[in-house]
Amino acid sequence: MSERKRVADETVVVILAAGKGTRMGSGDQGKVRFPIDAVPAVNRQIRVFKRRGFNGFVLVVGKRAEQILDTVGKEHSGIAYVYQEPQLGTGHAAKMAAEALENMGFAGHVLVTMGDKLIEPPAIDALVSGYVKQRADMALLTIPKTKATEGSVGRVFVDSDGQVLDIIERVDRARQAMVDDLKKRAARAANLSAASVLRVVDRHLPNPEKQAVAVPELLALAKAGPTVDKAELQTLLESDAYNLQVDGKRYSAKQIERICRRVNPSLYLFRSEAFYEGVRMIDNDNAQGEYYLTDVVRLLAAVRNAEGQGKYRVRAVPVDNPDWVQGFNTPDELLTIQDYVRRKKALREQELGLGGRPRLKPSQYATPREWIHKIEEQKPALRRWLRKIYGRNPELHGQKCADLVRVLECYGRRFGFDGKVCIVRAPGQINLMGRHVDHRGGWTNFLPIDRETIAVVGVRDDNDVVAVNTEPKRFKPVRFNVSETIGGFAWSEWLNFVNSDWVRNMVYRAPDDWGNYVKAAIVRLQHGYQDVKIRGVNLALSGNVPVAAGLGSSSTIVVATLQAAIALNNFDLTSRQFVDLCGEGEWFVGRQGGPGGHAAIYLGQRGRIAHVGYLPFRVEKTIEAPRDHRLLIADSHVKATGNHSAKDVRNARLATYDLGLALLRQRCPEIAHSVEHLRDLDPASLRCSTSDVYRWLLKVPPSMTRRDFRSTLSREHHEMMEAHFATHPDPNRYHPRAVLLYGASEIMRSRMCVEYLEAGRVGEFGTLMKVSHDGDRVSRPGPDGAYHPASDDVSDEYLGRLVRDLASEDPDRVLRAQLYMQSGSYGCSTPEIDQMVDVAAALPHVAGAQIAGAGLGGCIMILTEKEGVEAARRALAKHYYRPAGLKPAVIPCTAVEGAGLAEF
């Protein structure tokens, strides 16, 4: 094993991540969450350390701890966190980390840095190598002084034996330069005016706040009268507090400038013994009352052993490239880092001969004329691609070829036939189990279907996006400028941007405009990659996913647009990043749900069901869809449009989830720390009984008003509560117990259903479909056959009965009382959909039926044996479509590949 690998294996990386980011111009997010090339700075840093072999991490977090835990948790697991409160400086944060590590008995190496830095791998390698070669107890990386670092980074003072004695911070250097200047003036003049003294102070230390901390006595002396008492001034200037000392010797500012040619970028490596002793010695005996980590250098260097010799070897590790470690405190400094990363990428592309053109193969990037010729020729490459995407289905292949030609001709008529374009297809999707729970940490079980959106996209030379549709009368042309759409919100949080009056007014003026979904994809990409100006695109789009039917028609537009923009702008994103951008992109249009549908569209595999988990996002497995059953989609013709009413209902349900869970945690402190997401309200996770879950739910009222929530929830939840209330009108009543019961049980169903499907237990899967739909149900048939409003019972009496049933020895009662057999009430169905589900579920060959999509209209899905397909069509036509005067719309689904670029 190499020495570097050995040290990495024995090291814990401590990242100080409690910075507030005040100077970044954003009061609502921690500094370490600001993105560098679309990756939060702290995640990027952890990723770099992991690639160099480090696997142990401790993050010190502060007031925005929940944000940082959420950000880091989406990408990295196994991270330990230490909470710093109050936040009394970097030395205090290091003390908190040292205390935690000592309590764990850790005795290896400790690498310490700040989370608001770009750290390149060679910097880490150099630090470890220098630490080992110099047999250091503490090693700190040093870089050359540059214009970017000379004003804000401490100078490293190294003696002739190589021992680092101190780090001289900028304010100390400025104060010494001020003192040196005033000493000279006092020696030459009989007296000094107060104004001349203040001018010297302003020149060396312009910030009034720093003046008040660094030289309070000097300011008081200068403000006592028009002239300064020379004797008092000289006495003050000769005091130890006004003279920079290293190892007991005084130095002038010019001497420090000459001796200290290198600076400290805050990358340290310690033996644990030195780390523990060093941070214990740090005190806050200064005007700010804070603890500074850089003091550890001076303190360790001064420790002597019994023989009077230095106990610790504190060594500098010099590197010549200042870009290897770069920090940021302001937007300008972050932009400098962004520009550095962008230039590195551009140089790499240039070396590969790519330049700025899209990095696409000829089989992915051609003119519309060339694409149409390929299709008309029906060459083997096209036939192979069709079989890969759609299976062996000649009839479907012919339909898809016609669709491709149609949208290519649409593009050519509007933008020309001779500029190169890519083609992106994005299929609709059906979620077999796991409705409304992806954003609660649950699971979804998706199947991509053959109804899809096809986009033909070419790059522009400006920042505009121009989009046309093959149905221009139904979907009008769209044009917008990306930069103008973002406006002045580039540095704001994405959530703040989409909730701004600017965006609300833009979207609310045309809530059902298909162009909003094109904007959602492009603008989210630009907001995430603020260091790069996204090139505009020309886009022609065609689709046959039923609109507002719960099959993801709008999500297919987002996925297709984003995938094309990424391909044409040469971005390289992980699947998780892509799916998150899609899900967050739809916040732009007021849909603040999870990314489940986008994951299905993007990651789907033909003939297989994707079992996808969330928070963090991951594809846990794919399983084969039942071969002896068909999935039917039946359209209710009730449109689940993006109008304000539907969005308001959905946003009210999301609010109920968060407010209900906050109240549950508040009233059940014994589980508050274990239940981060609703998925954690699970007997197996909590090592409790199902009865315990029901007893906890009894502490959440069945019905609450906004006034109830405001008077009940503690102050820490008020910001979240008011943010939710702002997303929808007051519904008068929220139903937190019913929604929590629905969510907890649906999460369990969404997890266990794959076991049924893998084992061929389709009938039991159908039972789960029935219970799941009952959670969305809003009506039931009465004696007259008409459907009347209804919801499932979640009363105290009902939950008490479940507890008694679980304690009984009756197998049927115990089964019915299981958590996964409870429907709760989410209430996003419609009476029409309830009727269709009941008609289908009563048929002999049907395993199960339930609502499809997010609800409030749209479709139902029916899982039936193959011989039951025609019976289902006839029954729905007889009992639903014909009595309502509607055209029958029952579609057998063909499972296809997930979204991607056409390649043939």
C-alpha cells in the first residue's frame, strides 16, 4: 500500500461548513451550498477527497444545518455532522470537531479545511506527501502570494529551521503598516493633527468596523481633540498590542512582507494528538470574542517538551500553483472560481479538438434533410434503433417514423433544413405504485410507455429560445430570452426565484401555456450553471401523450428540452443531477412536487419496471413487468390541467404533509430525531410496533385551520409554514392525520409491491392497488348508483380499533390492521375516476385498477390478464363512456425505452 493511500485510510477530513454566506448577497443559504459548475461547493469538495482515497468525514454545521444536511445527503452518505452553536469562529468549530473525535477515541490523522473552497487533487496529494516526508505533527499547504490572495489570506512565517511560527493575518499586517507610518510621522513632526492620524488609519484599514476592532485606542485618541498628544501617541505605538511579534521578536510591516512570501489557503493535516492539544489552547481573548483556527500554528510551535525543545514539528508544504486551492467570500470571488473551472473545461475540449461545437456523433447530429433521408432509406442503423427503443413491433415502427418526419419537416419549414440538429424523444410514463410520496422519501415504480414527445433541436448563436409545435393552432409559437427571464434573480435561491412575483406573474398570465415547460427546463439549467451563458436553441416539438391525463405530458417536454440543451451546450451531468434539475424545473410552473415522473421518463427500460427511491434519489432495482398481464390506460376525459385550482389543491396537500409531520415530531419528542422524512414513520425503521405508529398519529388532529397551525407549531416552523401558506389560498381546513396516514402507508406499499411482482403475486399487488386508490378516493356509489362524496375514516375511534385488532389473535383482523392496508385520505381523485376504477376492478380477469398520475382528473390504469383486455374496453364503454356521451379511450400500453437522443 502506498504511503498516500495509508494516510488517507487513517484520516478523518474535517470540513468547517457553518459559514453564513452574508457577503454572498444571499441571506437564505449557507456559503458552502453555492454551486461551482452546478455542484454545491461542499459536495464538490467531498467528491474530490473521496477520489483521493479519503472516506471519513466530519462536517461542522451551524444555523443552516438542515439545508447543508439535505444538500450533502443527496450525494454523500456516511457523513458525520457536528453542530456548532453559537458560532464563535473557525477555532471554535475546530474545537467542536476535536471534542467529537476524541469522544470517539479517534487516534489517526485529521485533515482540516473550509467548505467554501475549490480544492484540486494535486493540492491534497502535495499536502499528504509533505506531511509524510517532513514527519510533521502539523502540515499546512502554502501557495504563492497573488493579487487574489494578498488582501485576504494570512502570510505564513517560517523560521530558518523550517518551523512554521505563525500566520500573519491581513488586519495585523495593516495595523503594523499603520503603526510604522505613524511612528515616522511622529518622529518628524512636533505634533500631529487628529485628521492626519485618521487619514493614515483609513489608508491602511478602510473598513470602519475593522478599525473599531483593530485600533480602538488609536481612534479614541484621534477623536479626543483637533491635535493628538504626541507622547500618548508614541506610548500607544510602542505598546505590545500595537506591534507585531513572532516568537517574541518584533517585526515591521516591510520585514513581514519580505520574509513571508507565501500565504495560507487553509488546508491543514495533523496528527490527532497535535490537533487535540492545539485547538484546546485556542482562546478568544480578542476584541471580537472569537476563536481563530490559524492561532493553532503559533500555539503548537510554542509548545516545549521537558527538555525545553519544541514538542511539535509544524511544517509548510509549498506548492507553486495558487489555483489549486481557491476560496470565496463574495460573488465576484465565486465567479473567478467559476471562470477558472470553465477555462479548464474549454482547454480540455480544445485539446480534444472539440472547441465549442456540440460533442455529438454524426449518428446523433445531422441536418433535418439528412435525418429525413435516413428515415426514408430505412437503413439497418434505423431499424436497429427502432427495435432497441420500441421492441419488435413493425406497426409501431412505421408510426414512429412518420412522427419523426413530421416534426423534422416542421423544424425545417420554420428554421431551415440545412443546420444540424439533434432529436430527443421522451416517453410518457405510468407509476404502478407510490403516488404522492416521492417528495416524502418514498419509492415509485415506473413503466415508460409508447406515447411520447419528440423534439428536434438546433443551437443558436444568441441567448434566445424559439419553439414551435406541429399543432400550431393548438400550441402557439414560443419565444423568450433566457437572461431576461431570469432577470435579477441569478444569485438567489431557485425556490425564491420561482416564488417571486416576477415568475408568478409570468406564469399566471398563461397557466396552461406549453412554453412554460420549455422555459422551466432552460431557465433551471441556466440558473444552475451561472458561470456559463447557455446558448439559445430552436426547437420543434410533437407529442401524442394525452394532455392533462396523468401520464406526464408536461414532464416529457421538460425532459426532452433539458436533454437537448445539455447535449448542445456540452454539459456532463449525472442521472441524479439531471432528474433533480427536471423536478426543480417544474417548480417554475408552480408544481412543487418530486422528480419521480422525470426519473421514469429519463431512466426507463423497455419491458422493465424501475423501482426508484428518493431523498436521496437512486434507482434501487429494475424488475421485469408481468408477461401474462397487460396494462391498460383509460382516459376519463376530465382534464387535470395546470390551472390555478388544481395547483392549489396539490400545494395544499404538500403543505399538509410538512405541517402535519412537524406537528407529529413536536408532540412525539421520543421519535423527533429519528423521523426526518415521512418514510421514517415506519415500524421497522423505528423498531416499534405498528400500534405505536397509530398511537403517535392520535396526537395529530384530524382537522386543523391555519390559525390552529400558527398557534400550535413552535416558532422554528413558522418560516416553513408561511412559505407553504403562500403557495395556495386558504382551504379553510387541512386534514393532517388523514394525509400522514395515507403517506406512511403508501410509502410502505410502494416499497413492498416489488416483492409481489417479482414473485408473480399479481393478485396481491392488485389488492395494494385497491387500497392505494381508496386513499385518493373522493366518492362512493350510494344505493341509487350515483356517486356521493366520501373519504376514509381516520377518527380516534378508528385508530383505537386498529390497535385492538392488532392485539387480537384473529388473522383477518390483524391483516386488515396492518399499516400498508390503510388508505388514509389524500383525496386527489374525481367521482368520474372513482366510477371507472370500480367498473374495471369488478371484472373477472382484472387484478387491480386505480388512478394514474397526480390526480384531479386524467386517467386510470388497469392491470388485467391478456384475455381480459376486450372485456375491460366493453365494460368501460357501456358503464362510463356511452352514458356520459364520451368517446371511448382505452389504450393498451407498450413498454418502451426511457428518454434519449435518437441515434441512427
